[in-house]
Amino acid sequence: MHLPVVGIARLTNPNFYNLVHCFVYFHGADKSAIDSLYFPAEERQKEEQSRLNEAFQEKKLAFESYEKKREYLARKKHNIQRDKSMSFGSDRLGNLVKKIKQNSKHVLFDENVYRDFKRRLSPPEHTLNQGVVIKFDNKQLSLTNSENVKGKIKGVAGCGKTSILAQRAINASQRHNSTVLLLTFNITLKNYIRDKISDIQGNRDFSIPPLSA
């Protein structure tokens, strides 16, 4: 779905799915913590299997129904074991690195697949633009000055009002050496202003106190 080159190639060669290997890293957890995470699911599966076997042995269940349920539980067990096998804690980080290195080369990973992966894994435009200095004209630049006055800025869409507000908030924070409160009328604009401030500063620092909407 997300990598057309791989999706189309799989139609003629199912092994193309082997290009991608999934691992989950639980930072700060060890093997015992991960075992504890999967333990309830494993126990429920065992209990269901035990009840199913008892029902069949006591002839409370027809063979067709038993087989259908047994196959379902077998798939469930396989999925739990699969998920558990791809889960790694901090104490097994070396094992995870080793597995990744073992899978680092694949005969089907050609130039076309590489370019498709690279294009889709490249950072989005807003990330590439982080830290780019906004060029204000003289009138806009004067409006970015932090002053102890009341004022109102009007302008058409796209004229730079949000960028001016973001730069003014940064200047105010520097002038007072403290946090600045910005109020807006919806969460979409709140997030947009926050991202604009981070872009001007050259980062997306989510430790910044949230803007109030």
C-alpha cells in the first residue's frame, strides 16, 4: 500500500515482503518486563486451549467445530509468539543490532526499491525548513518588536501574520527572560503557531510549555 514498487513486485514474487523486518524496542525495559507484558495473553490462550480440549474429550463439541476453534487458537498462539520474538528490551539491544546487521543485505533490494524507500523516508518539507530565517520586510519587522503597547494587525491570508506573531513571541520571551502566553481561538491554529515558533528557533522542541487556546 505505502511502497508501490514493493507491492507491485510482490505480485510476481511473494518474497518481496521479506525486504521488511519488524522489531519493537522497549526503552528502559528488560526481558523480564517484556515477558510479563505477554504473560497474560499467553495464559489466556493456554486456558482457552485447555477448555477446548476438555469439551472435545467430553464429547460436548463436534469434530468440525473443534478443528475450527483449534486452528483459530493455533493462529492466536503463533501471533503472540511472533510479536514476543520481535520485542527487545534494553538488556537485549546487542541482540537486536545483530539481527538488523544480519538482515542488512537482500538480493531483491535493488536501485528502484532503494529510491522508493528513500523518497518516502525523507523528512517532510516542514522538517527541512526548520531553522530557516524568515525574511521580513521593514513594515513586518517593525511589527515583530516586543513593546508594552496594545495593537491590532490586519492582513490578507498568507501575508505573514502568523510568522510575525511567532517572531514577536520569541522577542518578547527574550526581552522579559520568561515564558510568553499566546491565546488563540482553536487548537489547529495553536499547533500551527507553535510549529512556526519552533521553525524560527531551528527545532521542534516539544518540551516548550503548551500554548493556551
